[in-house]
Amino acid sequence: MTAILFISFFVLLLLGIPVALSIGIASLIILITEDVPLVLIAQRMFAGTDSFPLIAVPFFILAGDLMAEGKVSEKLVEFADSIFGFLKGGLSIVAVLAGMFFAAISGSGAATTAAVGTTLVPELKKKGYDEASSAALIAASGTIGVVIPPSVPMILYAVIADQSVAQLFLNGFIPGVVMGSVLIGIAVKQAYKRNYPKGSEFTFKNVWRTLKDAIWGILTPVIILGGIFSGIFTPSEAAVIAVNYSLIVSLFIYRDMKLKDVYNIICKSAITMSVIMFIIATSSILSWILANWSIPTLIANGVLAVSTNKYIVLLLISIIVLIAGVFMETASALIILTPVFLPLVEQLGVNLVHFGIVMVVGLAIGMITPPVAINLYVASTITSLSIEKITKAIIPFMIGLVIVLLLILYLPLFLPVII
């Protein structure tokens, strides 16, 4: 049954059938083969999406899209440039820091890449930065968008693994900062090697001016995350507050958006969310099949036959996660792989919050590994460069992020409050 399930799923994927349909059809084959009443499909699809924490997902996606379409990203870039722009290769540092700032607003890798790239690419071109490397750096910085909270994949993992969203959010900060620091280190090294120019002169007056302009964007994560960690509101309530705050900032403070634009953004966010929810719904059928035929237990026994050392097992899982990220979109891979590996890591005594961070970071790297590399496609669209050129330039940043994944894997001291 396991062989039929996974072979049919991967064959359907190779035929170009969307992930949600591939999951559903593969599950349907098993149900028909085992003569299971097909009414189960409707029951499981409804049950899979009937979860209160999932309410946060569409609202965080909408909040990120609202901020990305407005002037918030532009103001954040200007503020970061006022502090670090005077350094050699300062715009590279600004690109990463802006990505980290926006990550704390959007919860989406693609939205972070688009927002920062649209603002910075013209300036990078003008200053003589290598275009392919700049696009690659912005795409790599976009991976931080799903690690620093709020994070849509973390919410999905929390629902599947029955873990605290707030605790996962809390544990996303240090890994996200470490990822950003490594990317900055690689970017600065390239800046000196290629003799990139210094930016504008540092002045406290300029910093203060840009801070006043960017303060509304900076306050977004402070309000959202501060409210969650202080217990004032839940992550689901925080997502709704984020949307309302984004609307107020865009419509009445920066005044860079009209009601017609809001309607278009809501439609765009609804399309994104409908895809995710359909994957969740069909994956719920798959999860029932996995549980009913004890497939995760079989996989766990097979892996434990290789090694019972939890760090070796986590390394094997991380390799599978990285490979999955090459061929599958982040949410899809997370929804499919988490139920498979969860019994195994529980049996080994691995902290499930730590495991969630490992999963999210591993799949975030998949956003820059072709052929399914959403951040690279966004960067390619913004810069009009071919995927091949950006892929070649992304390799140093990809290696750096894989090293960060290994650090998170073996040094959970990077993660506060994991117990």
C-alpha cells in the first residue's frame, strides 16, 4: 500500500498535475483499492480545514500583500540604507536587513522577495552591483520571510503537529537572524572582492528622518508579536489586527493605496489562500490513510534500522526535506512530510518545536533551489534575468543557508525556550 501510494503520487507530479490533485488522486486510488466508502473523502477534507488556528493563515497572507504593495517596504529600505549604506557593499547589507524587516511583517518568502527586490534592484543597478548576484541575494534573503515570525509555514506545522504557534514564533527569531548574518557575511566578502562602491554618507539627521518615515512599518511586528507573546491576543487575532493595521497605514497614513487597489489585493490573497487550503484538505485524506495503515510507523522502523541516534536521523530527515524542497512548494512539502516524520522524531525524543524549526528552515531553502524555486522566479521577473544566471549566482548563499540548517540541527542552543 505504501509503495502504491507514493509511486502514484510522484508519477502524477511528474506528469505535471498540481500537488493538491496529485495527493487527492493518489489517496483515491488507495481508497478504491481497499474498498473504503468514498464518503470519507468529503468528511476528511472538511475536518482537515475545520481548524481555528488556520484562520491566521489567510489574514497574515493578506497583511503581507497589503504591506508589499504599499510604501512600507520602500520606507524600510531607506531606513536601513541610512544606517549601513555608507559601507562598501552597503546596499547588499541593506537588502538582507530589509528582507529581515519585511519578514517580520509578511510571513511569506515570495512577498519578501518581491517587496525588497522591487525597491532595491534599480538602485543596485545604478550603483554598479553585479545584477545576478544582487538578484540572488534578494531571493536568498526572501527565505527568511518564513522563518522570522509571523510565519505561515509555522502556523501550518503547529496545526499538524498540535504545537503552540506562539512558541514556534518565539523560536524563529534566532535562526532568522543567524540566516541573515550569514548572508550578510557572504555579501560583504563579495563586495570587497568585486570592489563595490560605498553609499551615501552616514548622518544622524538622515537616520532620524528615515526612521520617522519607516516607524509605521517597524511598529507592525512590534504590535503583532508583542501582543502574542504578552498574551493580549492569540495568533489568529493578531493576524486580523495585522490586516486592519496594514489598511490604516496604507490608506490613511502613507496614502499610497486606494479602495480599488485593496479589492485587487484581497482577490490575489484569496487565490493564494485557496491553493493552500485545497492542499490542506486533500492532505487530510492522505493523513488518514497514513494513520490507518500505520505507514509512518513502518517508515520509522525502517529508518531506526539504519540508526537510532537522533542526530543522524535528523540529518537524514533534513536531506529528504532539502530534496523535497527542490521539487515541491513549501506549504505542500510541509503538509505532506510532517505527518510522515512526526511519529519517528517523537519516538526518538526530539523536541517537536525544535523539529518544526528544522523543517521550516529546510523547506525555506527549497525556495531558492530550482526547478520549484518561487523566490528565484520572483527575482527573475523583477530583474528580467534568466533563471540560469540567478541560479549560478545563488550557490554561495545556498551553501551558507545549508550550513545554518546544520547549526540549528546540532546546536539547539540557537533556539530559546524550546522546552
